Amino acid sequence: MSPAPVDELEALLEAAGLAQPLRASLARYGALVLDANLRFNLTGAKTPQALVAHLLDSLTVLPYLREPYVDIGSGAGFPAIPVAIATGMAVTLIEPASKKARFIESLLAPLGLRGAIVAQRAEIAGHAPSLRERFMSGTARALATATTVAELLLPLIAPGGVAVMQRGRFAPEERAGLEDAALMLGGRLEAEDALEGERRILVLRKEAATPLRFPRRVGIPEKRPLCGEGGKAAW
């Protein structure tokens, strides 16, 4: 890992207003992502400038989260690794792609983070007794439509917890579809908080146990989303 990306990332994070030691740890993580991106397709962010946008966006979920915490479709580790760096929370990351799962697992010890990697599809993990309804908060970023994400994430959330979704444009009909899907899954749309541009955070509150038939078998939540498509991902 060259010191140049670390220095550039830290300078960009300082310009964005982040203090030490958070920006130093995030810069180290960001440099590891950029280095891995040279070997395989980990994320579309190929430059320090592009990666900083992902780092900063990941931090927007912090006010909504508490332990135990799970992230699905973790990819390069957004938002879960920045969350763990910023808060010290333990995180369970669910990522089915083996190369990505091995990469994010390799980050935990060097970055001093507490967590575990589950190298499975979320449809399978959602039925595992050790994972189902075990978490008080969960995230999903840039992953499928909103109704699909709700079906994959809410089964992992305990009643009283929250599923936090980072999204882009959100049309009224998409909101209606998500509201209906959330009710089917034991939740409700509690909040829609606007960020810069069309970006937003949707918060689903888990109010009752999710029926055992959800999530449906692998691939079905994406092919046949509950109650319509439910909105586009933010990134």
C-alpha cells in the first residue's frame, strides 16, 4: 500500500471536516480498498476523490444505528466498515461474493475492528437461527430496489430494531410499494430523511416478527419484488 493514496485521502477527509483520528483510520481503509481495486472489481470508485464520497456517505447512517448491527451486500465494506471505524461497534457483514468477503474479512484485524463475515446470500442468512431477528439495526447500501432490500434485511432485525436503507430518488408510488411491503414483513416506514441532492435515508421500524416464508428463496426477492420496485439505489 503506497503512502500517497493514504495522504491524499486524509487530506480530502480533513477538507470535509473530519477530525483525527477518524480521518486517519478511514484513509487507511480507503487506501486498502483502492489497492484491492487494482486486482479485482471491488467498487466503482477508482480514485481517492471518488472513494471519499463513499466514505462520507457511509457516515450518514451513524445516528440510526445500535448494536448488534448487521450489514447486507457489504461489497467493499460500505457503510459497515466506516461505521465500525467511527463507533467501535461490532459488525456482522453478509457478502456472498467470495473475493469481496475475503477482502473485508482481511480488514478487521489490521484496522482493529470487531466483527464477523458471513459469506452467504442474504436470502439464506435470513433463515439461519443464529442470524434471524438477532440484530437491533441493519444497513444496506446500493443494493437492489427498496422493496427487495426490505425483504432481505427486515428478517434479520429484531422487533424494536431498525433497517436503515440508503437510497436515491424515491417516487410516491415507490414509497407506497415499500410501505405495503414493510407491513408484510413486520415493519413500517418510520422516517425518510433527505440528504444532499436526491440521496435519502429510509428507516424501517421492525414491529413484529417477520413471517417465516420471508425472505423467499434465492433470487426471487430481486426478480419479483414485493408490492412493486420500491425505489432505486443511491449509488
